[in-house]
Amino acid sequence: MKEQNGTTLTRRRFLTRTAAGAGVAFWAVPSHVLGLNGQTSPNNKLNIAGIGAGGRASGDLSEVSSENIVALCDVDWRHAAGSFRRWPKAKRYKDFRKMLDEMDKQIDAVVVAVPDHIHAVATMAALKRGKHVYCEKPLTHTVYESRVVAETARKTGLATQMGNQGQASEDTRRLCELVWAGAIGKVREAHIWTDRPSRGLFEVYWPQGVDRPKDTPPVPKWLDWDLWLGPAPWRPYNPAYAPFKWRGWWDFGTGALGDIGCHALDPVFRALKLGSPVVYPQKPVPPDAATPDKCVWPETIEASSTRVNKETYPLASMVTYRFPARGDLPPLKLVWYDGNLRPPRPEGLPEGEPMGAGGRLLIGDEGFILGTKIFPESRRKEFEKTPRTIPRSPGHHKEWILACKGQYAQPGSNFPYWAGPLAEVVLLGNVALQVELRELLTRKRLKWDAVGFRFPNLPEADPFLHTSYRKGWSL
């Protein structure tokens, strides 16, 4: 594996580096959060900067608009125009590095909502400056970035939250309560599906399964193309990538799995105790609570798909993760489907009951749950009054705001104890889809050694855990 500067990153160096921060207590809150440096105190409003101001970023900024929006950064000022109008006093930037340098003492927290390939470099720049971070899903572009971001957040003790808003929902909590109450017995299979990247019979949200365009139109005057590329390899501008169609390109996005996986897998991970062991923390947790040796990782990953190339993700794919037994929970087969693929209708699902364009199916020894609806009906009636044992959330963005002010124990999708491990598993699926590995993976499943950070049965896959960065960009 290569570091950003091109030097070789051995597993020993990686593990030594990430372990170095593991002994720092999570609740070593930075002094500026407590108002010790003349900045925001817990009882006042936070000063928040937006890394990204258009599209999804405008929605996230609206959710935290109870605070002071003091700076907005976007490489596409036409796309960001709505946010510029809404917060006219916020200072405007195109380069987040310049913004963080110039306004360091005036910023308490940042919201990162930009294309996937920028997530990690922007998040790390903010964490290293002692800023709380809200970052959209998936947390990062590569598996290695997820590990580094999680470990850095653990070391700093800052308040963090990934943008999988459903984690704070009633739906997610209710699924956990039903599964934990034994509503369908022991769960041995889970299936999650989405129609993305399609949005109907003849429409797509973004293109996949296509090759690189050959035309090179001029860069629009409102866009800084070099900054848009950031750490990604240089290529000529084309509207096939920006402002939103980037998600299906390997260099910029994480495909349908990266787009929806952190949303759809989250409730299943919590209910079936996968990934991090810190499911719903209600108080400060030890700094080593979710280190790689404590998490539940897939033992193997395998994938199949339509045609795949080196430019874009396939039109449709299936990724199968196999998890080990966890305490009294049996081994689990978890299958992801995208591009309008979905599992067969389970036995016992009444005719006329829809599976849906996107959905979730848990299959247990005593029945199954489709969404949050239990089958058979006799089990549903038996468990419909299952007690609500999990404290409800004040709201996904509100969790983060309160945590930034020291008033909330732990956001539900914080980087070190939840979002990092979840994003790693999601992105491992994309490794299994790489075109360079397809022939090798027809003969074997990828085995994952999370502590060693490697695929012991296929070293050829290790380089796909990360990517190299352009000069001038680093973690």
C-alpha cells in the first residue's frame, strides 16, 4: 500500500501509527470547546463552516442553522449560490485548506458535504485543527481512509457524526428492539437492496457501466476544476462528472453501495451486533471500546455484477458478506443488491405484499422481518407490544450539535465507535468489485484480516484498500 507521498506503508507502520492514538481518553475535550480560549462556550452558539455549500451540503447546513454559519467553501459558486444568499455574512472560499488556515480561531466545527473522494482529506484537515466534524456518508472514499479517520477522531476526542440520518430514527430503534426481543428467533440471513443507480425504468440517478468521455469542453467560469479534482488523478473537465454525476466514477464516488449502504446497513448492523460493539452508547465509552480487535468484521466478502470497467461502477451488483457467530448469535450471511436486483420473495410473504424498490429482509428461525413488519402474523401480534428499551434521539444533527457543546454523551454515528467500522465494511464490498480482481475472485472469496489490515488469501487485493493522491493533497 502507498502513502500519499508515494512511500510504502507497511502493515506494521500502519498498526503502529493508528495504535499510537488508542490510549487517549475520548473525553479529553479540546479547551476551545469549553470556552477556555475566548471561543464558543457550551452555552452559546457554535461557529460552523461548510466544506461544500450546494446540493446535500445546503440541507446539512440548514439542519445546523441554529448555530452561526461563519464560512462557506465550495469549488462551484453557481451550485453554492443558494447557500451564499441564505448566509450572506459567511465568508466565502473555494479552497477549504485556505479557509481553515485563515479562520482557524473563528471556527468551532465543520460540515463536510462534498464528493466522496474529498471526504477524508477535508475531515482530517479539520480534525487536526481541533474542529468537530459532521461528514456526509460514506465517511470516506477508501477503506484505509476510514480506518485513519476513525483513529484520528478517537485520539482527538472531538464530536463527530456521519450523515446517515436514519440511525437516529424510530424505525432503526424499533428494529433493534424487535430483534433483541426474539421476534423472529435467531437471525441467520439478511438481505438489503436498492434500485440505485436507476430511478425508474428509463432514468438513472447517475451513470454507471460507462467509459470515460472523449470530448474535453471548456471548464465553466464558475467552477475551479483543479480544486474539484482535489486528491484524485488529473483528467480533463467534463459535465459527465460534475456537479452530481461523480458518484458512479471510481476516482470520485463509491457507487450505489457507498451511496445507500451506510444508510441501509446501519439498522442491520445495530440489530445484529455487527461492526462496532458500541451500538447505542448513552455515556462516555473507553477509548479502546471499538478498536479493530473489538469489532465484528466479515470473515469473507464476494461479489458479482454486470460488466465492470476501470472507470465506473457496474450497472448492478451483489455483494455477500459472511460474519462469524457473536456470543449467542449464529453466523450470518448478509447480501447487498443494487441496480434493481433483489432477493427472492421469502416463503410466507402474502401475495400482494410488495418487496419494494429498496428494502431490508431479516430471516430468522421463527419468521422474518420485511422492513419493520414481522411475518408470520401470529409472531407480529405476539411482539407488537415489545417494550421500547432504547432511548430516543433528539435528532440526527441535534445529537452532533449537543455533543459539540458537551451536552450529549455520544452521537449515534460518531466516527471512532460506529461510522468508521461501518464505512470500512461498506467499502470492502467495492474492493471485491474491482475489475483487476474479477478473474481471481471467481475462484475464491476474499478473506478479511481487520487487525492486520489485509486480505491474507489474496495479497493482490491489498492495494485496493487505498489509493494514491495527487501532489499537494494528503491526510
